[in-house]
Amino acid sequence: MGREEQIISERLRKLKELRAQGINPYPHKFEKKDSTTELHEKYSKLKNNASASYKAKIAGRLLNTRDFGKIAFGSLQDNAGKIQIVLQEKQTPEKTKQFFKKYIDSGDFIGVEGPVIRTERGELSIMAKKIELLSKSILPPPEKFHGLQDDEERLRKRYLEIISNPETKELFIKKSKFWNTIRSFLIEKRFLEVETPVLETSAGGAAATPFRTRHNSLDIDVFLRISMGELWQKKLMVAGYEKTFEIGRQFRNEGMDMEHLQDYTQMEFYWAYADFNDGMKLVEEMYKKVAKEILGTLKFETHGYKIDLGKKWQLYDYEKTIEKYTGINIYKANEKQILDAISKLNVEHRKGVDKWRLVDSLWKYCRKKIAGPGFLINQPVEITPLAKRNPKDPRKVEQFQVIIAGTELGNGYSELNDALDQEQRFIEQQKLKEAGDTEAQSHDKEFVEALKYGMPPTCGFGVSERLFAYLLDKPIRECVIFPLMKPIEKEAKING
């Protein structure tokens, strides 16, 4: 029997003994009065070797113990932080002391009552008068709670990493703050938060490959949404709402890398009577607000780039930028010339797609050379079928993409509200889909019908949690609290 098996066997034995004595190792409730952070703040000036009159009542996970015979120590961790507990002869009741030593292990959740003290060495502590077992752990934690070293295991058992790594715990507190800052910002700007369907009969609102599933009750195939209700929110503009937004999960059945996942959180807003110029101003203000809240500064380093959101945001022209870095004029070059440039520059691209998908691969090569912050503008109409044409050059659309650290961190445009133009673009997209382009959009006749009732000039914009990952200088998968993992074929079975 290996060491871990011995530990498990010993803990199962303790469980059996506790139950035989009529002690429930998994009680229903504990009246927790205090948090570790509150105690540290309240008694920061308590002198060494002194005791406060206050009797604390805390609860959390026991991280480790040290037994020196007449005195024992433990480290207790709750949601807020850590505090030391002390069990001392003549101070801690003998019954409590013996119960702790006989039945409590590292990893257990316990409740502790006792006066607040500061030890001779200056450690704020609780002198335990009473200890209650709240949840008996059967599996031992990672050795000394130093954490998991294997990345696969670490992501699969994220709950253990959060226990052992305060930075990981803080990461997801910041992520909550990130989305709440965006939500509060938009609500202050009088946007209405809405909810739109996750299951759709036609996957629209973006160029992406959807997940398909079966709706048994309606006996139809449906798709998980690939946008944050873009077409639905524009129907709300038709309905007369003027400012809406949604924050939620969306799904794209595509590759995984540092910037991409299949399911992730996205925000999209729609703003009637505004255009892409208005959108750029609002988005720049919002990004600065978010960075200040999350980082405390507008200057940061990420993915090898030095960024200052406080400096003037630049405008990058799609056509001119590609020509600057590749020598290719996208409107004059034919498909073969573009493919030759792609080959020469060793640019990753999808095979069997039309000219404009190849052009966009060239743009992604150029994008890596731009630190930002700024906005990419004047994209070809073929790449963005839902955006309004540029009145000065109908080959292009009024689109804006946030460019920071060589990547796209947000996308918006003046929304197309010409129903007949939209219908024709959908027809062209449908042809591409039928020819094998899985990212092309379907012809959404219901949306076209809604547009025919009239939609006001509208600006739409979307940003995903990729922005958060870049602010924290981490791969996006690290910023998902429980990323999707392949199932483990071998299952460990524990028989109690």
C-alpha cells in the first residue's frame, strides 16, 4: 500500500470512528461570525504576547498543523485570507485538544472559537477553546499545499490550485470585477441589460463555425449561439429600444490557442442613432475605466508589448496597413498573388477559401506588428457582411476593431440597416457556406424581415474575455476558472 493509500485508509477509519461516536463529520451549518481579514484589520495594533477580550468564531480549511506536545499550531484559510490557530495546554480544553490531534487532518474544514491573541513571535492567532469538524477530507491535499506542478492536472483540479495559490484565487476575483466594471459603465450610460437566446435555429451574427445539437421537444436541430445576441439585439433596435447590452456565454466550434476557446464570455452593446465614430469614443473610455479598475494604471506590459492606454489612440487603415507590411494592394491583387505573398511570408491560412478570407490572413500577419492602442478601420465589405458601407468608398465598411498588443480586443461597426443590401449579402454568404466555408453566415430570412420594418442607425460592439487575459498578460485558458478538459479514462474509486 502506497503512502497516499495509507493516508486515505486512515482518514476513512477516522470517519467510521466519528460516526460510531454519534459525531456527524458533515454537519449542516456553522454560525461563522468573523473573517480572517477583518480580524487582521481590527487587531493590527495588538501587542506581542497579548490577548484581546474578543472571542472570535471563524471557519475555513486547515492547511497544515505543527504539534510540539504542550502546544500545537494550525493555519486556517477562509475566503478572505489566513490566520493561525493555537492549541495550548491549560488554555485549550483537554477534550478539544485531544479531538483535534486524533481526528483533524490538513484539508479538513473546521470551525474554531476562542479569543484573539498575538503570540510572542508576533503572529495574530486564535487561541482555540472549541473546535468543530465541518467537513472531513478523505483525499490528502497536494504535498504541503505547494500546489500542482503538472499543467494538465492543475487546470483539471483548479480547486486545488486555488487553495494553494493566492494569485490564482485573486485572478478570478479580478475577473468578476472586470465584468462588473463593464456592466456598471454601460448601465451608467443608460444601456439596458437584456438576455437573448442561447439556442438558435440559425447561427448568425459572426463568421464562425457553430456547435449543433438536437432539441428533442421541438424535434429540430439547433445551434449554440456564436455571437452575444447580435441579430436579436438589432431586432430590439427595430422594436424601439435605443441602448441595449448583454454579457453571457457564446460558443464557437473552432481551434484552441493562446487567444481562442470554444466557450467563453462576451459582451455586446447596440446603440441607436450612433455610428462607428461614436462607438470608438465610448469604447476607448470604457477600456480606460476597466484598466484603471483592474490594474490601477493605464500602462502595462502584455505578451511582449508595452502598452499605454493613456496615449492617443491611432487609426489603422486596413488596405494601407496590409500594403505597408506585405506590398500587396488587396483590391488590385488577384488570388494567386495573395497566395504567393502568404507563402513567402509563411502566413497561416485556411485552404479552399475565397480571396477575402486569404486577405484577412494577411491582415492577421500585419496585426502582430502593431502595439496600439488604436482602431483598425475601412475593412472590405466581403469580410464584414453585417456592417454599413462607407459612403465615401462602398468597397469598405464602417467597422472598428480595437488593436492592442498585436491582437484584436474588440470589434464593432455601424450596423447595416438597409434590408435589401443585407439580404443580398446573406445570399452571397449562403453561397460560400454551400461551397464548404463553415464560417460563412446563413441567410437569416427572419432577421431580414425585421429589418424591412425599419431599424434606426445603430452602432454595435462586442468584446470577449480575451481583453481580460491580455490585461493580466496570460493565455485565455488560464483565465477560465474551469476550462474544458478531455475526460480522464481511468477513474479513481474510493470505497468508504
